[in-house]
Amino acid sequence: MPTKVTTIESQFPPVDVKLWEKGKRYFWAYNYDGCSKNGPFKSEKLALLDATQFSSPN
């Protein structure tokens, strides 16, 4: 899976995150230089869910 960039709209302002796979594990990071990665996760869906929860204001 090539790196995929998606926007999380639940955050204000909306935030872009990168999602990618390496060795059957999935990772995410904010889409700007120097941001550390988060993971590994068992699926792209779980990585995106974590990114959404991490980025929510609650």
C-alpha cells in the first residue's frame, strides 16, 4: 500500500494524516515534516480510528 493522505474533519481546523503499511502492519502520522509515527496497527481501519480519536478535541 502506498502512503495515503486523508483529512480528519472532526478536528478544527481539519488535519491531514498519512497512512501506510509496512510488513502487514499499519501506521499513521500527521502530514507534516518531523512528525513521529503511531502504530503498529493490525489494519488500516484501526490506524485511521486511532488517528481520529487522537485528533479529537475531547
